[in-house]
Amino acid sequence: MPRIIRMPSSEVVRHGTRRRAFVEEMFRLYRAAGSPPLREIEEWIRANDELKGTASTETIRRILRGHVPPRWHTVEAIALAFFASSDLEPGQERWPDNMNEPFSNMDALRQAWAEAIEEDPVAPDPRARRTSNNFDDPWARAPRPAGSSFDDEPPF
């Protein structure tokens, strides 16, 4: 029996990154499709000759596990297979109460993909807190002279 793929942990794909947003978008479609076996998704893609992209089970697995997103046509083919197995439609408005131009499910995926491929995969997490060992203050590390009774504290 095929295993259901689970969302990658934050150690694999950090929270707050564009890649994480892309993986979450793909998982939204995967879950809406009922978490189908990857072999079924691959077969659906192969059966639809009009698609511009193709995807093997390994490619689909790598995308869902958070690896570098491939070309758009590959992502689009996988997404269309997920849409075919779900109640969602690619052109369906993602946020019906959006006051701006219509924004569809496919628009949301394409935007997440475009942002993910532009992100540097080795960039530090922008939300990471600085720790005392990476704080570069020469005065904080300077040794106190031996025998000095001078106090840095103000008199008040």
C-alpha cells in the first residue's frame, strides 16, 4: 500500500520561507485530491498529451518533500492532476471577496512557485535571533585589567 506523504518538518523546509509557502500550496492541492498515490498522479499526467510538462513519481515526491521546485510546466502538470482528483478548479477564485483583480487557485500556485525559485536556498532565516556568541562587540569581550577597582556603572 502506498504511503501518504507528510508535510516536511521545519528542519527540512524552514517556516517563513518562500519555499515553505510553495510546499504548503502544493500540499493544499495534494490533500484536496485525497492524498492520491504518486503513481496515479504520474499516470494521469502521462495520459494527458496536451500538457506541456511531465513528472515522474520521484519528481512529485521531491516537490512534496521540499526540494528545489522544477520548471513551471512540471509543477503545472502535477497541479492539474491534483485538480482533476479534487473538487477544486484551477480557475476558481482563491479569495472570492478579493477587492482587487481575480486571483485563482492556479495564480496562487504560480506566484508561490515563482517566489520559491527566486529564494536563495542557503540564505539564513530572516527571523533567526542573534545569539551572544555571534555578537561582535570588542568592548564586551575586553578583559578587565588586573587590580582595577574602576566600575563602569553610572553613579545614579
